[in-house]
Amino acid sequence: GISSITTGIYRVCANHVGRLYDVGMVIVRPSCPVPLVLVDGACVEHCPRTKIPVAGKCMRDTMAFHALDTQDYMLPIRMTDPYESSGTSIAERTSDDAEQRYFIYRYVYEMGKILNADPTRIQVASLSFNGSVVVNTVFKVVGTWSDIKSTDERSPWGLISLLKALQADTSSQLYQSPFFKLVDRAAMPEPLPVRQCPDAVFRVFCPYSGGIMSTGEALGILFLGIAIVPVALSCLCCTFWHIDMDKSSAVDVEDVVERLQEDPSQVDPKLQIEYASSWLEGRFMGEEWQKQRQIISSVAYS
């Protein structure tokens, strides 16, 4: 016989004629009646919220600590169709079919009992048929953040982790149930994060519910934009041109020269200085400068 001092899942190998052979896997369970599990030396029905059963013993659930307590998840669970002999799959029937409604009702409450969770947190989103029945199950959060902090229930991810652990153990409560013994033993896929949309349907992404403008409104906005943009750019350019424009008043050179010749005090002092500097430097302004140069030259040589 085979014995072990600790519980767990072991691989059995045999040495025969100098060669090592892989016999298979063996599960060593505690001495608790099936389907009870062992917690700190006591046989109980359910593991604490932070542990999952592994070979009949409650072990720390490391995956549950990495989960978001405020996120809903959907997990497709494959089962053998219990109504397959009737000719019509339970998934292909209408939503008001009495047998389908009873199937969903029993599924939800049996699941809640096995996972030690409130059945209202488990919802069947849809049923599909692909050789067997696929139940798209949504595991919802407990409630508000204050409810999450005060509850002793598992998070949605924790419920899924517990369900996968029960599926891996053929002596667990899952297979002791006359309803869930029909669950497919193949590994379950990864769950999808979902949210409840305004139409009360759980989806990964909710459809856009905003309205779309009519063709006339779209064309009106288009042509209005085509007309407004050039006008706005023109106004902007005119504004910049007006700001950059030289606002100094025009000077009548001939009148200034006459006033300087008659009475220099009639001209602005700055303008007097400018004209005086021009004359000293030989830059005549508003005068017959060539004639003045000739006069100066004739006076210099005489």
C-alpha cells in the first residue's frame, strides 16, 4: 500500500529492472468524511474566505489576494445538457420556457450553496449550446465599498478560484451535488471582467447610447465652419496689421522748412534738432540740396 504523512497531490513512480516508470498521480486526502475539508485539524464544510481546498485540505489562496474586490467577472462553465434526451437543448429554448427557468434557478442556488456565497451575487448571463451547455456565469461584487470591508464573503475572483479548486478535486462538494456532477472536468478558461450596462446586461464594453446628429445638422455645421474660419482668420490678420501699423502723423516737409526759416520756435524742439543735425551733416531735408551745395562751394572758392 501507499501511505503519506502529509496531504497533497503526488506523482507515483516505480523502479523496475533498473528503469524508472511513471505510474501516475495520487491524491492523499485527510481522514475527513467526503466532502468535508481539513482546517487546522478540524473537518469543516467550507474553507475560510482566504483559503481553497487542495486534496481535501484548506490552503492559502494566493490568487484571491491579487483580485479587485470591485470588479465583476464572467466565467463560461461547460456542462452536460440534462435535457438532451428531450430532443431540444436547454440552451436553445425560449427564455419563458419553464424547464429553462428552473434550470437557471437551480443552477444559481446550487452554485451559491457550494461556494458558500449569497446566490444573488451569481447571475446567468446567457446559455449557449456547442455539443454541451455553456453557462455564462457572472460573479458580482458584494456591493458598495463599505459593504466589501464589512463582509466575510469572497470577492468575485475568489469565488472563481474556489470553483476551479473544487473542479480539480473529484471528491469535492461540486461532484457530490447531483446537479453539478455534470460539469465538464476540462480546465475552465480565464474569466472576463464585465460591467452591467444601462440595459441590465453584462458586457465587457457597453454600447454607446448617445444620439447621432442628422445629415442636415452635420452639413449645416460643415458649411458654417467653412464660412466662419476664413472670416475669423481675416479679422485676426486685420487686427495684427492694425497693431503693427505705424501710427505716427505725416509731416509736411515744405511747411516745416518755411517755419524754420521764419521762426524756428514754431517747430517742435525734437524736429528742430533733427533738421539742425541734417544741415550740419550735409543732409538737406526738403530743400534744393544740390543748389545749396553749389552756393557753399562758390563761397568757399571765392
